[in-house]
Amino acid sequence: MSSYYLMHKDLICGTMVVADDDASLMGYHDAGNGASPYLGMATVENMKVWWKNRAIPSGRDHIKALVHQLSVTGSEDYLAKNLALSVTDTYWICPVDVQLRYEDINFFSLKDYGDGRIPFHHLSSYDPNASLGGQMEKYWDLNDEVPVLVKEGYKYYGQQSVNEYLATKIHEAQDNGILYTRYTCEDTDDGGKACKCKAFTSPDVEFVSAYEVLGSRKVSNDQSGYEAFINICVECGIDRAQIQEYMDYQTAIDFIISNTDEHLMNFGVLRDANTMRLLAPAPIFDSGNSMFFADVMKRPFTRVELLGREITSFYKTEEKMLAHVRNRNVVKLDLLPSPREIKDIYCSYGMPEERAEVIASNYETKVAMFRDFQKGMTISLFHEKKANL
């Protein structure tokens, strides 16, 4: 067993015990100062989830290569050897027998070192990607003043990267004051697509996922996770109207672009890393798994088929998510791109016209469904099936 202090900047949050063979978390003793993850409500069990979620997914090609190249047994071992550092928050781990300061090792200081490399005991450098979750191949570019996240897509004509750019254009046109992440998209040298965005975090502002927010409280059985997230945010200082509008808008846009991957690590809130005060909803990000990117259908979906698709979020269906939207007019439909514009965007990035046509047609149907929703209609699989009898 190895022991580490879990640090938040230079404050000790608690003590971690990890296994020597694979660095899986075996125990956690909270220091009781409210600085631990889960808004200070850390337990051994939820910290095991936090630690595992912080590591690179074991299925990603990057970690498979590292296991072969370095003396690591897997993603959690690699995470520990990189002190669990992240660009999105100020948590890290410090071996109990080593003197280190956050200002010496955080990634925002990397540009002060030659070639972006700094020493860590017997290792040659820290890898800012050791704590980078998700399934796309991705990495942080630390050469600019603000770190830039680069996500590469090779499957499905690189559509996941193009989807991020499309979502940016949609948010930009809505211009409603709700924060979003701006992505650009470009070709890679090896035939893929890469989308890029600047970090919305810094040493003073960090990201707290919805998963952590929800995990900080015991939610009663009569309250949905969707509503509980909003209520906890309000309890911790975020304006109710602001977080409700944010959730309404995000849910509505996810429905329109058919984002199937709005899991609880893909959205959350911003926090002051010095006072630990929640500030606001985090900018909307990670819309890559949308617009039917992995579907092989050669014809458009019906309304029944669209509502029958499973998603990952508070619920498994879009209709249950949509039922929580209070402001049905949160999206201005006249400012959305037309189906023709959608098709042109995908074709301009090298997608076959036939495939782009199907995607645009599906999008057109989703917009029509949301228009019905704005008129007061209930959007549900039951109602659609009934209408087809």
C-alpha cells in the first residue's frame, strides 16, 4: 500500500491509500475541512468512484500504448504516477514523504519549463492527459497562454469533431447569455478531424461535475436527479433562475441535435478554487456524440424511432428529459440552422452527400417535434405510437 495526501492546491483534503499493484483506491480519510471532492462530502465509496473516473478510460488507445511503453499496470497507476493532476480542477495527490507545492507542479505553470516537461521523482514529466476522461482520443496542448483541448475523430468521417463545431454555431446564433464552449474543427494530417477549444478553467476557477454535485447529498426517492441537481446548486449559492434556464436550454439543445451522451460528468458548475464557492453553471461542452454520428441507417428515422433511441443522462429517454423543461421557448427556432445548412456543413467537411442528407432530415424532424413541444404538445413515444395507429 502507498499513502498520498489528497491536495486542493496546498490544502490537505484527506489521506488516500492506494494498492501497490494497480493504484486502485483502497481507503480515504477525510481531513474534515470541507475541501474534499463531492462538495466536501467525501466517503471511501464515493472517492473510489471519483478516483476511477479521474483516470483515462482503460479502453482508449492512449492508455493501452502507455501500459506497454512505461512501467504502469493501467490507467489508475498512470494517474497516481502523474499525481492525479488535472487542467479542470486544482486537486492533486502528494506522496506523504515528499515536499511539493501546487505552484511548482500545476499544468498552468508548465510553459515556464523547457519543452513543457518538469521532473517528478523517477519519472521524466507529468502528463496532463492522465486525468482526461471520455472516449475520443484527446490531449491538452499547453503551448498557449490558455491550455487548448484537442479532440481527434477518425471514425464516421470524423463527425464527432464536426458536431462540436456545429454545436458552437448553434449556441453562437442563439446569443442568449448562457455560457458555452467554442470549438473549431480542422483536418488532421492523417485523415481525421480535430476539434479544439480553450480551457474554461484556471488555477482560480475549476469545474465540478453534476455527478459530484449530486453525490454530495442524499437524494430522496420522491425527487428526481434532475431536480435534485438544480436544488443543490441553489443551496450552494447559484441563482435558481440561472441554473433552471441553463438546464432548460441544455436539455432542449440536446434534444434538437440528438445528443445521446449528456452523462453527469459532461456538465456541471464552476467553482472559485480559493473560496470553494459555486459561481455559475459551467459552459456547455462535449456535444460530439450527437447528430446520429454512429448510425448506419440509410433512410431518415421516423418520429417513433427517434424517441425510441436510448440516451445517457438522468434518464434513458429524451422524452423524460424534455418533461423537465419549464421554459419551452428557451430555444429560438428561427435562429437554428436550416436542414440545408446542416447538410452543407457536413459535406464541407468531407461527408458523403447521401449520409449528410439523412442526418439533415433527422434534424429537421427533431426541430419539428420541438416546435410541437413549444405549442404545448406532449412529446412521448406513447403519443407518437398512438398517432400512428
